[in-house]
Amino acid sequence: MTSPADRSPSDPSGATRAADATAAGLAAPRIAVVAQVDHGDLDAGSSLFRAAEALGYDAGYVRVRHLQQALSSPLLFLAALAQRTERIELGTAVIPLRFENAGRLAEDLATAHLLTGGRLRAGLGPGYSAHDAMYARAFGTQHGDHRDHVDRILHDLLSFVDGEIVAGADAHVEEVEPGAPLRLQPQAPGLRERLAYGAASPERAAMAGRLGLGLQLATMAPDDGSGRSFEQLQLEALRAYREASRASGNGEGRVMVSRQMLPVRDEAELERYTTLIPRERSAEPGVLAEHRRTELGGRSAVYGKVVLDEPVAVAQALLADPVVLEADEIALVLPAGSPLEDSTRILDTFARHVLPHLLVALP
């Protein structure tokens, strides 16, 4: 989490945790939250992230959905949220590129970067690949293969952010000399270094590393048929990313890993939080365990386990996760549809009762 000077006075334990970590020679990990914000209660979404800031969380990410009640225009929401927060970094997990125009997204990202005071941490991803016809009327038809379509948008986006000259001015461009080079505006220094890609496979993770993007790892991984566990599959992707990043001169890169591990303080909370999980997972036996099923893109996937237990047990589960141990940022995934009161309490319990165990035990 953040340094003591950056913490809110409403989090008196935050400075103590950071000081203890420093005295022990440990680097306090970046801690984030991933939440779903619904259009029907944007104020509740804003309140949740402001509570996360008060508790000392380093970053807050919103999920992005189309043709659903969950947030569809995340950059508008984050720009507004930035006016009501001071320190917490604000991001997306993830913006699905299948539905985007590279030029317009480059403009929106740069504007949001400026409006958030450089606190934007946008995660990008491919988007859905199955049942694409339902999106065609609103977002246009894909051109060719889904991956090729997404890659064209991604590479164009990065080129525009990097300042590609897209045209020369003619006499009709006001206040610009004819022939002057034109770039998408605004140009926002520092934006490129704050973009990340949500990759699940080693191949796509390595691509993110070569491009100098951060890596976002979610709570699922593609099932390659090897029978390996979720953690083994995800660790392979993380290491492929690091290797490609180093080989491309981008250093170790930046890895954010999401986990749904919910600390509970009593039996009443355990019972209440358990009812939220089926909204995230298929309601089948062993719903809290790692399991395999078909994900939204129509492919077989392995989903990580959900830990719903006392704070010490949650900390132990995180410390036993090899992907968490090699990541730069741990993001707590809140159940979709959880009431503001429950979500805020989960954030509070994690910050005050899970994080201290992590700080003293992380290598």
C-alpha cells in the first residue's frame, strides 16, 4: 500500500503497517480492489472507491460490460470519480478492445489521464469471442478473425498514444499552418507507461511484455488440456511476460494479479457472503473450489478457487499462491452485485486484518 504520508487519517492502522514493513526490510505490496459498478447506483460505486482510498488501497479498478447493467463507459466514471478522490489510482479491468475504435479510445484515454491527474491505470483486453453477432448492430461487425481484429485496434491505439503523425494539415484546419503534422489530441505524457493488457495465455502475456505494457491476470486461465492447476497455468503466463519484457528492454514489467479471497469476521458474514458467490460462479457443487468450465468466449477455462474464511486463513491462502508471490500488485475482487455495505466491510477487514499478516510474511 501507500506510504504513511499518503494515507488518509481515517486509516490509523495504515501507517503502522507500512512502518512495520519498512523496519522489517520488506517492500509493502501494492494492494488494489476490482469492483463492478452498476448504472443504477453510480453513487454507490463512487462511495466504494472513496472508502478504498480512505483505507489506504493503492488502486481501484472497475469492470467493463456492454449490453448489461454494469458499467459500459468506464473512463467517464473514472474521470468523475477523480474529482472526488485525491490519491487512489483509478483503472479498468478491462476495456474490451473488440468494441473500440482505436482513434477515439486514444483520445478518451489521454483526456481521462489528464482529468485524473495522471492517476489512470487502464487495463485493455480482447473482449468476447463467442456469440459476437449480438454486438454487431451496436458496435459493428468484426473484420476477419477476432484476434486479428483486436490486435489491429491495440497496435493502432499504441501508435496513436505514442504520437504517430496521422495526417498533414490542409487549409481548412483552423489555427494550424498548412502541411503541419497532425496527431491525435491530447497527447498525454506518461499515459503509455500506465497501460496494461489483460492476457490469460503465455503467448498473449508475452505479447504484452514485448509491447511494454503492464500485465493483468484475472481469476481464470485458458485450459490447455494438460490438467495443470489454475495457479500453474497462470504462473506460466506471468513468467512468459517477464521474460519477453526483459528481452525487449522493458525491464521486469508490472504484474497485477486478481484474487477473490473474502475475509469474514463471524458466522453471520460467512453465511451472507456465501450467497454472493453464485453470481460470480456457476452454482454447482464445489463452487468455492478451483473448477473447469466454459467461459464467456466459448473456450474451456480453469477458474481459481474462492477463499471465504477468517482473515488469517485468507492471508495464508494468498501466501501459498505462487502467482501472488511473483506479482507486483494484488487486487481483491469483490463479488458482482454485492451491496455497498458488504463490499465496504470486506475492504475494511482485508486492510486491517489480512494485510498485516501479508506484510510480515512476504519474502
